[in-house]
Amino acid sequence: MTTPLRILLAVICLLVLSSHSMADDIADGHGNRVTINGTAFQPRAGSDDTPFTRYDGSLFGLHQENPFTPRDFYPPFFNGSGISSGDINRDGWPDIVSANGRLVVIFMNQKGERFIPLEIDVTGQSDTAIFNIALVDINGDGWLDIFGTTYLQGNFYLLSNEGIFSSAGLKQTPRGNAVLSSTTSFGDVDQDGDLDAVIGNWFAGASKRHPPSHSQNELWLYEDGEFRVQALQEMVGETLSSLLSDWSGDGALDLIVGNDFEAPDIYYLGDGKGGFELVEKRDELIPISTQTTMSIDTGDFDNDLDLDIFIDQITARATGPSAKMQIQALDKYCDEIADVTVRDRCEANMETRKGFFYGANHQPSHIRECAKVPDESDRRACIGMQVMMTAQRNKDVKLCEKMPRTETRTYALCRNFFEAVVPHDAEMLDQAIPQRMNENVLLTRDAANDRFLEESEKLGVGFTGWSWNARFADVDNDEWQDIYVVAGTWFRASPSGTTGNFFFHNEAGERFTDQTDAFGLQNFMIVSAYTVIDFDRDGDLDFVSNSINGPLWLLRNNSRDGNSIAFELKDAVGNRDGIGTKFVIHYGPDGDRHQLRELKASGGYLSFDEPIAHFGLGEYDSVDRLEIRWSTGGETVIQGPFDAGHLHSLERIKSQK
């Protein structure tokens, strides 16, 4: 934006009262009004000496049954299920939605003290599985809706009726040939004021590695109350994560598609009109990406007011770091589950797991292990899975017909293995962003040369075991965004066990240090998804994670130090929650300190966060100036001060002219 325009916008904006406790009117520079209301945070909660305390979620009402069966011991089912957070009933307290087998489980927040669960059977199909689950306002009526993706049954969304969900609000989305949309990213890519979506598709994972063309990813543009679907022009891959974020800094949402295995990750520059331009190796903008990409996020970790990119992958095979990886024995896997029913089911899963081997380690004789499974339905599921793995190992499609007819989902896995693939375009592959194995990628913005540099090893975040979801978040309110990575898988070979999580504390933007145990953020259950949420509204960030065959976990922040401030949007001009909007704050002596946050509804792995911009302020107790870079384009500068210790709600009201 040009300097004269910045000055004009600043002049247009009115001086806001110091406490912002009243609804003050400000102009956004386009004839629209912006009002601000501040709500004080609750007193800091949590009492332990460690920064975080991990609780079995059932102790806070975050209870869900464990639906894991023998038919889940294979991708994508043992990759986990999604989780999302947001204020469903607009009472000021963030709620949680979790995917749990065929069920959607809604947890309504009771003033930060506990949650009340509500189960919804969306598909009515006992053999289906829900993966992505997102809380986003699809139809722009001001209420968060639920968007979900399933295996074999297509995608759906459930429209809210002023905070209430019922079958009357269930809508089916356009459906292509993909068996599973494993990632969904939301943002206003054409800047017309509503939410569009990028749908990332998955086909067969490790057993296929290179999927057929009908697993092509798609761009869904929302127009006149429905999605218009168009294919993304790219190489087809096993997409596990995708991110809509303005990482180029030009005001339009860009796109990153994270693929597992052979297909490279794909980077696009958005034009703000719904179009994307492919970034190629010869552009020298992106130097490298990861090969087994699980999760993508952007954040300004060094507070230089541009976005950096963190991409995590499977690094557990790295020779040096693997020797130092923490592993917990399999016989301890279920020990910390509080609910007896969930723990018993978990222990039964672990016994069944002993009879499952993968790839070259699988033998047809392993089907005998299914006789040890006591439940008849689980026994049939076990037999079906063993037959399916034998069919793949022996490359014998006829064996698919030998499995129990009740195992429709496993039958599809078996048949999919034998689908033909289309080779990648040689020229596109030659110009694709290079991949690397066994190390994460942290791309830092080199604004002077208009490019990104790879600095994961230098900054201390190269190794994270069997990574799943990673997010930037300032958890100790010291002004610097940290990185939390949830991880884990079952290792059957020596050493036998499960791997843990990684928490990297940001050391003033200079480097990250592994502080997982010191912060109380370790967990040796397999956790693939989590949501960042200030569930008790006390001004520090908590986490709720979704384990693969166990409970939800609540990681409560015990922070006592560090001021914080947060901003949320109610936007009647753009999409309601301002997804894609950037906030820049200026504070400190002479206003020389600054931070940047972007509201996103994408990235990570099966994970969505409540749409609130949270800033740790350390010792500082106010913000001098706020810049809002709107999702629809344009910028508004609002003079403060804004008091710390408050959630400031900004509402943009459309001009009647």
C-alpha cells in the first residue's frame, strides 16, 4: 500500500478511547463502520508448577467413546480424526467439535469449567468414518456451521440454526471420484466476501503412493449459496495438508498443497480473484519442501512482520536424531486413560495390534491371529484386514473377493490398490519444488531478495519424530510464537513402542529450544490432531488433542506471567469471522515493538482453531496501534491504546449507501 493511502486511512480512522470498553465507531476507509467492544479476560486458571497440565478430557466433560476396531489398523483410519473449535452458540465461550468414527461430537463449553457432549450421526452409515471436521460460517449468517469429510460417503456440511444443529440443516456437497477428502482449507480466495474452499484428496496412502487421476484436488468457489467446483491444475498426490495463507504478503491468499510420498508439495501464488499461479523451481522463491508432508502452518516467529512457513513430516527415520527419540513401551500405552471403558477398549486394540504387520513384514499366516479376537464383529473385521494385506502383498486382486461381505470399507481399500495410475508430467516434475526426506522445513522470509530461505536445522526444529500436526502459538505470552508438534505411531520392530510430542520454545526469534518435558506437553499416545483454544478465557492458550484410539486430552495452561491481548471479528462485509484477515499490533516504547497474526481456517493435519488473533505482550500492558488488513482487501489503522487483558471484538458494519 502506498504511503499517501496509509496516511489517508489513518486520518479517516477516529481516535479510540483507551479502555475500548464502549462500542466506538471507526471508519474503515470504504464507507463501512467498525465498532469495538472489549471484554476482560477471566482470572488466570490452573495451579500446577509446570506451564501445562495434561488431563484426560473426560474429567472436563470432553468424553467420547473409543470406536477403534481391527478394521482401523490401516491408513487412513489409523491416521486419526479431526477436531475444531469456535463459539457455536455465541455465548462468548469457545466450543469444540470432534470427529469420532461415524459420529460428530459437539462439546458445549460451560463457562470454562466443563463441557457437555452431544453426538450427531450424520450419515446413518455404521461403516463410514469422518475425518476432517471444521467449524466455519459457510452461508454467512453469523453462525458457525459444521463441515465434514468422510471415507467413501462424500463430504457434507451441517448448517446451524442459531447455534442448534439438526438433520434439517444437512447439505451434501458436490462429489467427484475421490474416496476421501483428507484436508479442507477455507478462505476468501476471490475476495467477494464469502468463504471458498480447497479440497485435498487422498486415495490409498502407503500402499499406492502415487494415486490415480480421480484423486485430483479441487477449488470450490462459493457463489449464490452453493459451491462451484473446478480442478486444481497440478500433479496428483496423496494430499494430507493444505494451507490458504497470504505468505507472499501481497494481500491475496496463496496456497500450499502438502503431499505424502512421490508427488511433490505444490505452492501457488493467489491473484485475489480466484486464480492461482504455480510456483516453479526456476522461480527461486521456494528452495525446498518435505517428502512425507503431514502439516503446514505460517506464522511470524521472528516478529519482522512477514510470514514464515513451517512444514513437518516423518523424521523418525533420520539416523542420528532417531537414536535420541523418546519411546514408551507398548504395554504402557493405555495406562493414563481415566475412563475405564475407554481404557479397556484401548487395551483390546493393543492386543489386536500385535497380530498386524505391514508391507514385506506381513505374512498370509497372520490371519490366524484373528482367532484370538473375542468379539465376533471385530473378528470378521480382523479377517478382512488380513486378507486385504495379503492381496496387496501378493498382488492378487482375486483375494479381494475372499473377504467377508460385511467389510465394505476394507474391500474398497483392497480394490483401490489395483487401480491404474497416470504418470506425472515429466516437465512439471522437473520444475517442481525439490523434496527432502527425514527433516522438517522452516522457510524464513528473505524480504530483501523476495524469496524464502530454509533454516530448520539452524533454528532447531528439523527433527520431530513421526510428526502429525504442528502450529505456531505463543503459549507463555512472552511476545514470541512457539511451535507445538503432536506425533506418534506404533513401532513393532525394535525398539517397540510409541513416540512422543515435541514443543519448541521460541527464544526471542533467534532459535527454538526443545522444552517438551519442561512445559508438560509430552504424551506417548498417538495424537495426530489438536486445536488451539483459550477454553477458560483467561488470556492464555490451551490445547485439546484427539488421540487415535483413546480419549481427547485437555492441556491446560497454568501461566501466571505475561500480559496478553486478543482480537476477534464479526465482519458483515467479508466472511463473518474474518478468515484471511491479518492483524498487526504496535506497542512498547515509542511503539517500536510489533507482531503479526493471520486468521486461518486451514493448515495443520485434520485441525482447525477458533478464529481469534492472540498476542502475548510480556511486560507490556497496552497496544498503541492496530492495523487490520481485511480479507476483502484494503487496510484500516486504528489508534489505541487498547488495554491488555481483554478480548477485543471488532464488528465491521456494511455501509447502506
